[in-house]
Amino acid sequence: MGKNDATTTTKEDRDIGDDVNSNPNPSFVGNTIRNMFFYRNRFGFLSGEFLVMSKAKSFFNFWNGSAATAAANDPIDISASSTKPIFLNYVRNSAAGLVLFSDNEQFLLSTDSDVLSPTSAKINAVSSYESDNKIQAVNLGTSIAFVSKTPLWTRLFELFEISTTTPPYMFDQTKIVPELIPSTIDNVVASAGQGLVSFGQTGSSTLYQYRFYQLGEKRAASTWYKWDLTGTLLDQFFDVSTFYTVVA
């Protein structure tokens, strides 16, 4: 999703309070929106270090219902903190919560309660790996994979066992082929069911693919290979269990 400047407030009007402290504008107002998503029946935005989510079941309402007390279904406006500047780029869902990716760190939005609310939501750092800010992470069933680039090459990292209590386990799947995937890759798609991650560059006729076989919690087999297309790549995607490419 592209980046947009939020120059207006919200679709629904504020019924109570004011901008100063009782019911202020959501943090994305006047700032650059870097990503949008849905999570737990809320519509969410990433803007700088802030994660803003709408009122539960009311996707365009970002106002509190009361200026005095917080209700469980009120909007969530929370920031990630670090010793470095943070620009949250995209999110991916996991069993432990919502994983947030910045350029140099990964964070986890979670709750100790059964209900995600303004008072129970928290963001904690879980790992510190570089991730590309243009190519979004992909779900691989029991793990989340993301891309990190050097000036010449592209690497694929996987985060396993994401938890609220312990750091996740990370593995560099390109470690055995460190110079296979060029840094010009701009399109990554994946299918957990098919055990396939495909890397492509718009205008190129070559795909780089990672195929794996998952047996429970064990990665029983995996392999890397290149695939030459009959034309130049425009797009690639999965439709259920079928892999498609659009070529020119």
C-alpha cells in the first residue's frame, strides 16, 4: 500500500472532548501514513512510530466515547519506543500478536487480556534485524519471513516461535546461497500451503524461488532454484494452491 499524507481528521465526527487533551486527534492526522491493515475487527494505520487502530466494529471512528473513562472498544493509539528513530513500515499477524516491522527492528503488539483494548495493548521489541521497507513480510505458516538487502544481494530471514516472553528464533535461509538473489528484487509472494516463496523483479525474466517441506515444527527439506519465464515479469501471485505469473 502506498504512503499518504493524512490531512483531514476522520470520517466520523468527534462527539465529546477537544483537541488539547480530553479527546485529541489520532496520531496519523497531519503525518505520513505508511501502511493500513485490519486486525481484531479494527482498522489500523502505521504513521512514524505510532500504531493507530479504530474503534472496534467501527472502522472509521477514531474518537473515544468518553473524555473521562476508557472503554474496551475505544480506539487504540500507541507508539513503539527504541534508542533509534522508528518508522513502522508494515505488519504481519502471528499467534502471539501483531508483528510490526521497522527498518532495523521488529516489535510485537500484544495483550495480556482476552480483549485488545486501549488499556491492555502494549508494544515490545522482539528482535533487531534490518528489513526492507518496500517489500512486505510474508507468512509461512509457523513463521514470518522478511527480506533484507545489501548493496548487491537480497537475503531471506525467518522468525520462528514469536512470543511475548522470549525472543524469537531467527534463521537466514539464504545463508547457503548468499549471492543468488540480486538486490534489485521488488516483488515477493509466498504460499504456506505450497511451501513456496518466489522472488521477482519487474521487467526481468528470472524468478528465484525457495521451496520447503514443513513437517510439524520441523523443516524436513528445502531447496533454492531459478526459473526462467517466457517473458518479462509484470506480477506474480497465488490463487489458493495455484501459482501465477503475468508476463509481457
